[in-house]
Amino acid sequence: MKIPNYVIETAESIRIMEVRGASLIARTAAKVLKEAADDFRGKGKEEFIEYLREVARILLETRPTAVSLPNAIHYIMRGAERGYKRDFSLEELRDLVRERAETFIREAIEATERASSLAAQHIGKVQRIMTHCHSTAAVNTILKIAENRSRIIVYVKETRPRYQGRITMRQLSSYSNIEVRFIVDSAAAYYMKDVDVVIVGADAITPDGYLFNKVGTFMLAITADDFNVPFYTVAEHYKLAVDKKSWRDIVVEMRPIEEVIEPKELPNNVKVLNPSFDITPPSYLTGIITNKGIIEKPVTQHVAEFFSKFSMK
Ligand code: RUB
């Protein structure tokens, strides 16, 4: 069974974060699974399903925290496994994978767009926003809030150690009505008094209402709470960890120490801790805004009912 090189290469791009951000990772994985299905040159459906499982496994092993990645892969693979059990031909299975991957990509884009529209509508005409990292959903929401407004101000945190805040800063700076204030992470509390709302994305939202997002989100939520500033996460429904019970079932990815410091600069007895994400408890969330609706404060009271409406088919 020959796995195409681009599968390995894309998995590596995700691992080293050339491809990053939960929604893009999920769509990229779906696209690669589809291309791999198209390029399968082996014999028969038994070999095909084994090959797909292997491609899925390689993609799933890249980054462990964001659930949109497994939600994408499992959505496609559930269809393929069902078709295989029902004795579909190789060509029918290939079509099924193609169709499911295309559906996932289309729906994920539409879902992010819808979540952002809903968020902009719900948050309303705020003037000063703070955000963290680079999230498609958060940036889209900010752009929608800025639509038809002469001026809004956005505080963008640089987001050490990988500086994804620079992507957000550059993206927002191309809009003449958005004034970007680019700050180091530790300045967030100092500027919180000047902010009307905090908007971030999500890598995973668990059925007990916990938010997994870029490390620093939790500290930002605590700060916002202290200043009575509303704190929202915006996410498409593929970020819902529907097959988990609680936050305890999700692994926080630990990244290489080289992202933080040159190992040769380190004394022998120092250990570097570099979690990629952190976990914000529901009590700090003013709302979880998704394309399927809003989980309002108190999130702990509303989240279970919201999740009960979902199953990823
Ligand atoms: C990115 C990050 C983003 C979410 C949401 O982390 O935490 O806030 O993934 O992004 P990393 P989006 O840079 O480590 O991938 O809304 O684009 O899915």
C-alpha cells in the first residue's frame, strides 16, 4: 500500500504549523483524504479501505487538541466504512469519500460564515475589541462588526511563542476603518479597561462548557471577568466535542521547547513547558456563539441541552 508523498507532507505541514488554525486544519485534512482517494491505484475495495484508514490515521496524529480535525476525518470515514459494510464497489466508495469531503469543506466554510454573522449581530455595535491568536471565526466576526462603521479599534495580542497575532494584525490592518493596537500578551490586563468586548475562536468546546483555545485565552478570560468585559468564543459546530464527556477527555498539545528558547541557552536543571492551548472554564464565558445558535451565560446551565441536539452523522 503506497501512501502518496503529499499525505505525509501535508501531515508534516500541520504538525509544524505551516497549516494552522483549527478550521483550516480540518478542511485541509478533508481535502487530502479526498485527493488520496482519487489517487488510489491499488486493487479492490479491501485494499482501498485499508489505505483510507492509514491516510486518516496519519492525518489524525498531527495535532491532538482541536476536535474539528477528528470531526472532519470521522465524518468522511464513517461514510466510507458504512459503504464498505454495505458492499459498495471501489468506484462507489471513492465517490462517497469525494462527496463527503466536499460536503464537509463546503459546510465548514458556510458554518464559520454563519457563526460570525450571528456573533456580529449578537455582540452589536461595540467600538473596542480585544482578540487573541489568529482565528478565522474571530477575525470574520470583527470584520462584520466593522462593516459600515467609520472606525473601530482592535487590540491584538502578539501570541507568543508562535506569534499568530501578527497574522491577525496584518489582516485587520488592511481595513481603513479598523485601528489596530498590537500589544504583547502581558499588556492585556493593562488595556482591558479600554475594551468593550473580547472575542476569540475555539479549538474545542466540550459538553460541560469548557473552551480549549490558544494558550493565553484562559488568562485573558480571567482578566475580562475582573473588568466586567464580556468574553465570547465564536466557532462553527465542528468545534463541538460531541463524542467526549468532559474537558478531561481532551489532550492539550505540548509543543517543542525550541519554540520558546534555544535549548543550548538552557541550564541543565530547567524544564521548559510549552502548552499550545489552555482550558477556560464555562463560568468565564459570556457566550459560546456557533452557527447552530448561542449558548448564553450561565453556560453551565445551557450547554448540556445545546449539545443534546447534536450528533455528527
Ligand atoms: C489556533 C487557535 C485558534 C483556533 C480557532 O491555534 O487557537 O484560536 O484554532 O481558529 P494554532 P479558527 O495556531 O496552534 O493552530 O477560527 O481559524 O478555526
